Amino acid sequence: MNQEKILTLIDSPYITEKASKLASEKNQVVFKVNINANKLEIKKAVEKLFNVEVKSVTTSIVKGKNKRNRFGTYKKSNFKKAFVSLKEGSEIQFEGVN
């Protein structure tokens, strides 16, 4: 896998209360990834970018919601979430990430 694809595969960490609970209890990290990415590509990208060992990857596609405002209705775009389980001793810190 080339370096450009690795850098564009993972969009951002998905930080919520539920994701924080997963990180502390099950050593899992949640990422927002490209909708066309598969589990093997996500695993390789996380291992190369963060220098950690990945145990498994689970993905889910989140359907975009329909929203309304005074101009009419519109639909937010779909996105894919990747739940990455890390092996014991591996850890990813997001403290200085914007």
C-alpha cells in the first residue's frame, strides 16, 4: 500500500463518550475512515501511522440524517466508522490532535 493511500484512508479519530469508554475498558479506538476502505487496509494504515499492533478491526456505516432548516431539507452524507482493537501494551494518545 502506497504512502498517499495510507494518509488519505483515515479521516479523523471519532471521539465521543462511548468511544472514550471503549478505549478505557476494551482498549479500542474509533476512527472515521474513507467509505471505500476495507478492514485489511484500515489495519495496515493504523499500524503504520501510529506504530501499534492491531488485534482486529470492526466497521460500520453510519447513515446520514435528514435535516431541515428554513430553506428546505437536506441529507448529511454517510460515513464509515472503524472500531480498532489494539493488542495488550499498545496505546494511542490523541492529546495534541486538532
